[in-house]
Amino acid sequence: MRGAVIRGVGQKFEIAEVEIADPVGHEVLVDVRASGLCHSDIYVQQTGGMGFSMPIMLGHEVAGVVAAVGPSVSRLKVGDHVVGAALQPCGQCSGCLRGKLWACRNPGALDREPADAPRLRDDHGPIAQLQGLGGFAEQALIHENQLVAINPAMPFEQASVIGCAVATGGGAVFNVAKVQPGDTVAVFGCGGVGLNAIQAAALAGATRIIGIDIQADKLNLAKRFGATDVVDSTATDVVETVRELTGGAGVEHAFVMVGVTAVADAAVQILDFDGTVYLVGASGTGAELPLRISPTDTTFLPHQHGVRGSWLGSSNFYHDIPMYVELYLAGRLNLDDLVSQTISLDEINEACEALERGDIARSVIVFPADS
Ligand SMILES: [Zn+2]
Ligand SMILES: [Zn+2]
């Protein structure tokens, strides 16, 4: 089968003929039908970040159809429509048993043993998978714990982006911040993840939702996803503007989708009483957030401010992914405007460049049903 392989840090995708193993144990062979391109893929491609080995098959927003199952698979069957999740829950540790799949204490438990034949290989040797997925290929071999069956009425392109963009942005709002009706929200960065935080905040009943970005196109999209106000941070002082928009109060929830120190610092400065900054987007190496904790020159301590990390929206994806599917099918979740363009596998390098330039919210690679 064909796949887009990254052979080393900083290299472009190479479309290669890749050998995929038969499913054993709890593994599921998926005919990939749609695969979203996310900033985290580019982050790993360019920096080797998160410690994955190369060569690697990236792609962690995967939707497709089950083509074959290993003998121990119990939850899925051939023909099921599935979405992959970029978490690898063992299902047995204290984290998993509490439903905190992101807090699994056994990373790597779902991978094959190093001594076993690799799931993916080509003439040059084994190929790793990003987070056990590897969606930039015609097929993917994935542990069943990372897959969720969805309503077959759901189109694959829109289903694929649920795996990361929707789960990360929506989950930050629903699961981590637990935004309530009447709350005030700011979102720094209106790309795929940010737009989903905005529409989740609208669904949750937030009354003020401020989208902040450096690009007019994204700010226009932010309005379509439910932002009540938008701020172009190249044209105005964000801290002052958000204070003005909120009558001086600031916001209760500030989501940072861009891992840049100055952005996170601005988020801290626009908090209302009891407000929290949520760090959602992957950070550039070495980025730091200085916290001024003296009550005499900052509100951080006396106003009970907080700073929290948010990892894949703290998702329990067995529950959350079908929920997002049903919201979409009911016309209450906008995923159509999120899928900015569909491309073929051969166009992946151009789509990466467009994503880096910030031209578009999401490119989704589609694979014809007969491939
Ligand atoms: Zn992602
Ligand atoms: Zn676990």
C-alpha cells in the first residue's frame, strides 16, 4: 500500500510503497478513507518532538472502515466505520479505570514488542507510527483500544478531524475548563483547534467569546463558529482590547492554542477573578511562561488565577467521539467549514506548507473507496 513517510527530522514526506502486517491480538486493520493534517504532525516532522523514532508514518486524525480484525478483537467488526484517537489507553491502570484515558500509566502498552515484526516496514526497514496510528497511508494497523465505531451516516472527512482538532479544542472547553452558561471566554489562535474551542464555548452557553488571531480570514471564520467578538492582535493591544470588550473585567477562561511565551503571558493578563489560562497548543522548544506572583504588582494571587495544561481535551474518547458525531449529524457542530480542502496523498507536502503559512484551517487527505 502507499503511504507518506518521513525518513528524518526536517525532511519532506516521501510517498512510498509500504508493507503493512496482518492484524494480531487486539489489532485492527483499517482502510483509511480520510486523514486530517494537524500542526502536531508538522511539529514532529520539523523537530522530532515528542520523542518518536524515524522513519515514521504521521497522521493522527484518521477515519476509515475496518478491513480485518485480530483474533482477540471484541469491540469492532469488519465493515464498522471508525475514528482513531491519539491516545493509547491500556484500559487497566488506575488512570484508565478512572476514565482519564490521557493519564494512562502504561505508555506503549498497545504497541507491538520490539522483538516482534513491525506493523509497518519498507525496503529500508521498520517504520514507526505516530501515537500508534499512522493515518497518512491507504491502510493503518491500530490497536482496538484506540478506535471508536461511529454512526455510518457520518461523512469520513468530517469524522477524521474529530480525532484531534475537535477533541482537543472541544474537550478543553467541556472537560478541562467545564465552561458554564454565562461564562466569558477568550481563544488565542483560531486555527482548527481554536475554532472548535469557540464553537464548544458557544454550545456550553458562554455569553462572551473573544477570538484572537493575526489573520483576518481566521477571524472571519471565528465569527462563523460563534465568536461574539474578534481581535486582530497585529492591529491592537490584545490585553487592553479584551479589557475594554469586557468592561474592564477580563475573561474567566483563556485558551492558548499557540505555544508562544508572549501569547500565554497576554492570556494571564486578561483574566477575570478566578480566571484560568489553559495551555492547549504544542509549544516551541524552550518556551516558558513567567508568573508574577507578588500581590503588590499583579492580580495573579489575590484574584485566584490559575494556569492549567490541557492534553487532547482530557478526552474520554469512547464517549466524546460519538457525542461529536451526533452533534454534527444534528446540525449543531460545524465541521464543514473546518475541512477547508480535501486533497490526495500526493499533495501532502503542499498542504503542509499551506498549513504552516496559516492559509487554511484544515486539509484532509481523502482516499477513494476502491484504493
Ligand atoms: Zn493534532
Ligand atoms: Zn492505562
